[in-house]
Amino acid sequence: MNPGPAADGDANSTAEGPAHDAADGGATDPPRDDAEPAERAVGVGPHPEPWPTDPRLDPELLSGGDRRNVEDRFRYWRREAIVAELDTRRHDLHVAIENLEHDANIGSVVRTANAFAVGAFHIVGRRRWNRRGAMVTDRYQHEIHHPDAADLIAWARREGRPLVAIDLVPGAMPLERAPLPRRAVLVVGQEGPGVSPEILAAADLVVGITQFGSTRSINVAAAAAIAMHSWILQHAELPEGPLR
């Protein structure tokens, strides 16, 4: 989306400030911890002995407990085993995020992509990105990097994947009425400038989210989540009973 400058209330960084790539002249990302903060601890403690012999299980997690940000059915599983299981049922959808200014929203977009089992997420621009908002979910996703918009466009053409830009620009089709391609790559831009002109020009479809209030636009991470869920409603196999 094209939410306008941070002065309008859409902050571009966390309270501690965005993380930067050392190669770009800034500090590196903060240390990553797979555990939730103590006041929000989740998960399970050490597994009672004797331990199960399932090869998917990690001896270190069985011994020390599993407090990771994963569903309970993945408790004690090795990271590689979780990725392999997700690979059996990922969706055809891909999501691309332009990373020109270390936008803090990228982590939130990736976390949502994980929740919807998106096939892969693409980072366009700087290889390093602010991972804080991803809550470590990026470790279970497939990441594809493109140095610039032209590389993403060329990749999408080779793979036969339509580019769908999410932005409130003249001529954008209402997302609520837009048939989204099954093999789509949903593209969101930076907080503020929105999707780059190069990608807008190359997009097979440009959609915007219908709004009814006074704000000019919504946060880019929220826009990405709405767009991904719209794709889910059109293409995913949905449960018939309760979720829990």
C-alpha cells in the first residue's frame, strides 16, 4: 500500500530503531532468540524419559524443553523436520517485499506468510532485512533474494508467475472483487512510497484495498496480511470445523 510518511502515524521502525546491514553502513540485526520473553513463555519443558525414538525430534529440545514460536504439534521437532513437513503442503502463493530502507514491517509480513504456508517470500533490494517482527518464523520459510525490481520481474516471467502489486494507485482494481491468480506473487512496497514504479508498470494486476474511513491508507504489513488472506479465501482448502 502507499501509506504516506511516518508523520501520518505509520512508524517505520520499532521502539529500539530499525536494524541495519553492516555492509550498508549501519549496525547488524540484534541477536535472535528462539524463546518467547519470560513473561509470555509458551511451549513445554524437558520431555520425560525415556525419550521417543522419532528421528524428527531434537535431543537438545527433548533435554532442555521447547519454548519456540511453533504450533504444539511441532514441539521438540528439529527445524529441518518442520521445514520438510511444511514443504508437503505449502501453497502456490508467493509474497515479495521491497526492501530499500530496512522497513520494519518486513518481519510482520514474513510472519503472516508463515501462518498462511506461503510457498516462499522474496526480498527485493537489500539482502539484509529487519527480522525482529518475524518472531523467528523466517527459519521455517523459503527466502529468495532479488537485488532489484528487474531481477524479480525476470524471475516471475521465467517461472510463469503473475505479479500482483498491492497499492492504492489510479486504476487499481478493488482487491475484494479481484480474481487472484493461483500462482501469484503478491508484491508490497515500502512504508511510504509504496510499490516501486518499475514493478507497478510490469505487474499483471494492480489491486487496492477498499477503505471507508478518513485515513489515506493502511499499514503495509496489514495490507499484505489482507491480501494474503484474500488469496486463501479464493484458493486454499479451508477447515470445516473449529480451528482448535
